[in-house]
Amino acid sequence: MKTHKNTNMNAHGTKPHEGMNMKPKATRAQLLAVTLLTLLVLAAGVLIAAIYGDFMMGAKNMGNGSMPGMSMGNNNSMSGSKDNASMPGMNMGETKSPVPVSSLPSAPMSSVTQMNGLVMPPGMIMTSDMSQEAMEDMAAVDLTKISYTAPSQAVGDQVLTPKIENGVKVFNLEASLIKWNILPDKQVAAYAFNRQIPGPRIRITEGDRVRIVVKNNLPDATTVHWHGMILPNKMDGPADVTQKPIEPGASYNYEFTAKQRGTYFYHSHKDVDRQQTLGMYGALIIDPKNKINIATYNKDVVVQLQEWTFKQGYTFPAMPMEGLLPNLFTINGKAYPSTETINAQVGEKIRFRFIGSNNGFIHPMHIHGGPFKIIETDGNAVPAAAQIEKDTINVAPGERYDVIWTAREKGKWLLHCHIPHHTTNDNVEVQGGGGLMMIINVT
Ligand SMILES: [Cu+2]
């Protein structure tokens, strides 16, 4: 027998929709008076601001070019010019005709600075509420703590050979500070695995049991994350979430069975915006156990992307900072023209494995000379019917795309990021470009 009734209906005894009477009580004249008063107050506000405020960022004179709001990277003096009092980063536009170049104030140059012994980036907007921890995160790599300089010609992503112990493939990774040439004349300070940028390539086969022994020789605590892997939670790597950070001088063993196949990578998971952006990442390639129905190709090329912020000989983590953005860009640890040239013959197929080891930007990676087919995304095979063809693909941080590109015609074909600033070296083009660019030489 059901006796439940809704006894809450009209519990307060009010008539339905009583509060919905929207009929205006003010007269038309009253509304008009309020509107006029509001407009008057607004106009007064604008007038006061125009008289007493200085919102204009004027053009400055630097050689022949005028550069509003531009931080020029090399200090001469803190000039007392009126333009320095303008709101930082705020450009309210020019409405008058331009001031002649000769009467423009000369550009103030900003410089790397020092704060509590830390080297801080030039042009950085530092406010009084910034914590010591935040400053340590953004400070330059301490050059006095680096004891190893890699040879100028050294390349990263070297295949790491494991030792076999009771059927387990044992890899050794060592994290330390190094100096690394991304170009013959640009030596950055980096956080590295096995003294190379990117870290060594770990190449295994689906079903392998692996143990990776991570030794921390950095001045900071760290951890390593195996990006995209299905593994036990305590092997996953996020510091202070699944494990205690590996302190300087200590080691940690990561052990798991590779259940997947495809293109993956590993990277630091402690102070990631500092450690990974400064070089702590590497490729993790898992070959399929069963080689039936897999794509065929002649060459296998790993493409790992990275941004760098390098000013006045100091290397800062390449995070988007207020007042400073990355100015150098690398593929596999080298900027063009120091990137590898891929040689191929007409008719050959190249598998490019794009790895989103980049941090602050999405790089639209483009290959000249015709489209490529996307065969895997984030390590997962794309079904044949869904393998679309493109000639440009956005590689966001963390993503992987495996594509097959066919060498159709002889010549030098470019592979590059399609954000033109990312194909310069600190705004300078060398041999037709820079940064995220490499040549495929087809003969
Ligand atoms: Cu880019």
C-alpha cells in the first residue's frame, strides 16, 4: 500500500510565481535621469585618467627600427625616461603621427640580474610577493655546480644497451648537470640523463620486463615518469604523489612489464617546469612482439622537440615567463643547421616519430614535398581506414604522432615547425632558418 504524498508542495503557503512580477515601478523620466548621470560619471573618469595617467608606450629608437615595449636584453642604465613609468606590458596604441626617429628616446636594455645569489632572467617581471621557491624555479642553472661539458659534436638520443639480469632488461639512467652545445656557438647549461640531450633512447619489445635504475647526481631531488605506460601506480613517477622524490646522491628502481607497443617517452616528474624544460626527457620505443600487419618503411627517425631560454650565457627554464619567452629551439638536442640531415632515396618511406617532449608551445610540424600518413597516435595504432594524410601536424606537449612520409622527388626537403619564430636561432636565420628545422636529402 503506497501512502507517500508530496507534503512539501506550497509548504510556505505562497502563491505560485508570486516573486515573478517584473512590471517596472520607475517612470520613463526617472530611468532617463539615471542613464544620463551614469554617462556623465563615466566621461569624467576617462577625462581624469587622460590628464593624470600615462598609458602610452612610446616607440623607442634603436638603430633604424622603432620598438615599442621591447625588452632588448643588455643593460646600459636604468633611464629615468617617462616611458619607464608606463604600465608594464601594456600598449595602449598610438593615435598621433609618428615621432621622428632622431627625437625618440633610446631603448632601455634589460640585463640578467641577481637576487639572493640567484641569477634571474632579463626582462622578468618580479613582484615583491614572489616566493624564494618561485625564484629558485625560474633562476638560471647554477654554472658553478656543473662538472661535465659534453663535446661540441656530441649527439643525444643514443640507444641505451641493457644488462640482462634473470630475464629482466636493466637500464641505468643517471641525472646530472651538463653543458651542451645546441649550436657550435651556443652552449647551454642543462639537466640531463646520461650526459646527453635528449636522454638515451630506451628501446624494448612488447612483453619485456624492464628495470630502470635512476641515479640522481643533480643538486635537486627528482623522479622519472614513464609517459603513457600501463604500469603499477608506485612505478609511475610523480613526486610526492606516488613516491618520495629521489634525493641528490640517491637511486630509485622503476620496474614494469611493457604491455603496450609504440612511441612513448620518459621525463622528470619533479619541478617539471624546470627539470624537463632544461632537458630531462628521452624516447621510449616499444617494438611490437608480433610483426604481422605492421607498417613497412625504410628509415625510422625520432623527432624530439624542445624550447630553450638562453640569455647572456645563462640558461633559464624555458617556461613562458612574464617578460621573457624561449629564444632557441631544438630537434633531438640540436638547433638547425646543427640538426641531423636525413638521407633517403626516391621511393623510400621514412617513419617519423614526433615526440611532444616540448613544454610551453604546440609546434605545427610540417614536411615539404608532399603529405604523410598518420599510422599511430600516442603509441596506439590508427586503423587503416582512419589513417588520414596531412602535411602539417600539431605536436602538443606530451603527444606522439608516428607518420610515414614518402620521398617522392629528389632534392632537399625541409621538416620544420610552422611557427616561423621557432625556425630562428635567437631571431637570426642561419643557412635559411634555425631551431626546429631539419633537411631530408633525397637522391
Ligand atoms: Cu614551433
